[in-house]
Amino acid sequence: MGDLIVKNICAGIWLVLILPCGAFAESGRLGLDESIRLALEKNHLLKAALYERKAADRSVSISRGAYLPRVYLEETAAVTNSPTRTFMMKLDEGRFTDRDFLINNLNNPGSYRDFRTAFTLEQPLLDFRIGRALDMARAEDASRSFTLERRRQDVAFLVYGAYLEVQKAKASLAVADQAVRDAREHQRLAQVRTAAGVGLKSDELRTRTFLSEMEQQQITAGNNVLLGKLRLAQATGMETGETIDTTEELGAPVLKYTSQELVQEALATRPDLKELESGTEKASAAVGMARSAYLPTVYGSATYQLNDHDVPFGRDNDSWVVAANLRWDLFDGMRRYNEVGRAQMQLSATAEYLENYRKEVALQVQEAYLRREETGKRLEVARHTVLDAEETVRLVSRRYENALATSVELLDAQTALNRTRVQLVDTESGYALATARLYHAAGIFLKEVAQ
């Protein structure tokens, strides 16, 4: 009975330990769309951009709030022996008497204290600077919105590249595995020839060395797969040390546009370009803000006041004041003139930056288009090269079996085949990435690749 209990406890512990591992192994394999969706939810850079976007939205609310009245409570405690201040304190408290008109009491009132409580409302009636500040805040809000979209595009492209890197690493590992199998077959042939007395011991040693080199490359390829999975997990916002494996084979996305159409798409939709355009709008609002300083401002206020001689927030007497204030700066030492000039220069500089960046965006798209075409032609060559290299190895292997070729020729042919296979894997991955980069340069990566 005791043995049965112990076995049940051990089985329970085993289940607790093994279930999380199985769950992680199952959740550690994701498709491209799932990986991008996870990254858009958990990537730290994207979260930071989202917080900045929300902060900019609060700035709009802050600027809009300047139109609303300001209400505040103020409590002031004061002690003085100033004749004029004492006179006014007594009047505010309602404690003024006939004795206070005596010359000696007027000139030497002694120390006197007052607690003043004031409820004040201030309301802007005319202030053009508030509207201009709101325009600037809205432009900043729009800019942060485009920053967020740019980060989304960048993160999605980063995940695509990491996903493709895992795929390439796994393909390279498959090539390395095949190279090891081929090397073992060459070693077997060398051993058979040596045993039959028609081969050289040096051939057997050479093939063994070649096999060792291929096994070392296999170890490196295996590590590259693990590193690729770690980078993919990091790109999706997973915890340090976690890995994500791929579940689908990515091919190059279909290109639906001409070079000129992609340039037009980029100029119309690229978030970073829109972000810079928002910066121009903000600079234009800053010019209006500087010019509004030439205009008058009108503010209204209302105050209800309590005064007490003994305690804070007390009431010996109360009073109220309603007022309107017009302020119009007529001369300020040319400060407003220079501020307007500075804002105009900054607007001109921003416009020049924008125009230069438009040209840079067009060039980036055209370059990405040409690089994709270049990689496509290299891919065709690489595929034919692999076929030729495989046929070469087949012919040289047959000649080696019939003692018509040396082991050096066979291993040279095998090395060339291994190299062309690796180049094919790199080129296939590069072609898919080049197409994705073209869509990213056009600002439509999420729309066309990661739908």
C-alpha cells in the first residue's frame, strides 16, 4: 500500500514537470501571420511608440483645455506692520473702527495678521495663441500616429526577416546533413578501394578529413538554427531564452506593381514621409503662434474672498470682484519680430528636409526594385549551377569507382556542389527578402505581405 502511494506521488510530480514543457513545445511553433500578430502585441519598441502616441493625444486635450475656465482656491496667511497693508487688512476683515483713523495708529499700527481665502475663476475671452497651440498639438498627435504605423511596418518586416532567417538556417542545416552523408559515402568508397587493393591509403585519410570538415559545418549549421529561433522569439517580444520554430515554407511574395507604381505608393503612404509632413504642419502652426503674439488678449475673472483675523478659511468678512483684462503688447524690443522670423526659417528648413526625403524615398524604392531583379537573375543562375554541380559529382564518382579519377577530383567536385547548394539557399532567401524589402520601402509591407 505504501509503495502504491509513493508511485502515485511520483507520477503526479512527473506530470507537473512534463506538461509545461509539452505546452511550450507546442506553442513554440508559429506561422508567419501568428508571429507578426504576436510581435505587434508584445514588441517593446512598438509599445513605446504606442505610449508616445497616447501622450500626444493627451497633449491635444491639454491644449484644448486652455479654452475652459480655470478655478482655484488660494489661502494666504500674512503678518505685517506696514501701515497701508494693515489698513487694508482691517477693511477686508470688517474690523475697521474710529480709533484706526488716529494719526498715531495710522502711522504706527503695530503688527497685524490676516488669513485670506479666495475662490477665483479665470476665463480666456480672446487669445489667439490657444488656437495655434492646439494646432501644434494636433500636428504632433498626427506625427506620433505615423510614428506608430512606421514602427508597425518595421516590426513586421523585422519578424519576416527573422522568420526567413530560421528557414534559411534550417535549409542550410539540411544541406550540411546531405554534405555529411555524401562525405561518408566517399569515405566508404575509399575504404572499399583500399580493401580491394586498388586504392591508396592517402585517399582514405583525405576522405576522412573531408568528412570531419563537413561534420564541423553541420555543427555550425545546427547552432545557426537555434540562434535563428532565439532571434525570432526576441523579435516577437518573447522572454529571453525562449525559442520559436517555423511551421511554413516562405516563398518570395508576388510582385503586383511596377517600379513607378511603387514609387507613387511610397510617396502617398509611407508613414515616415507622412511623419515628416506632419512636422511641416507643426512648423507652420508655430509661425502662426509667433504671429499671434502681435494680437491682444482679453481675460475675464471673478473672485470671492473671505478674510479672517484668527483662523485659516475663517470668515470675519467677505467680498467679491468681477473683472475683465485686456493686454496688448505694443513694443517688446523686437522680440516678436525675431520669433516670427525664426519660426519662418524653421518652416523653410522643414520643407527642404521634406523635399529631400521625398527624393530619397523614391530612390530607395527604385534601388530595392533593381536589387530584387538582380537577385532574381542570380537565383536562376544558382539553380542551374546546382544541377550542373550534381551532375559533375555523379560523373566524377562513377569515374572514381572505376579508377579513372582521383579522390582529389572527387572531393573538389563535392566541395563545389556543397558550395552551390549553400549559395542556392542564400539566394532563395535573399530573393524573398528582397521582395519583402521592396514592399517595405514602398510603405505597404503589412498590406501586401503580412495581411
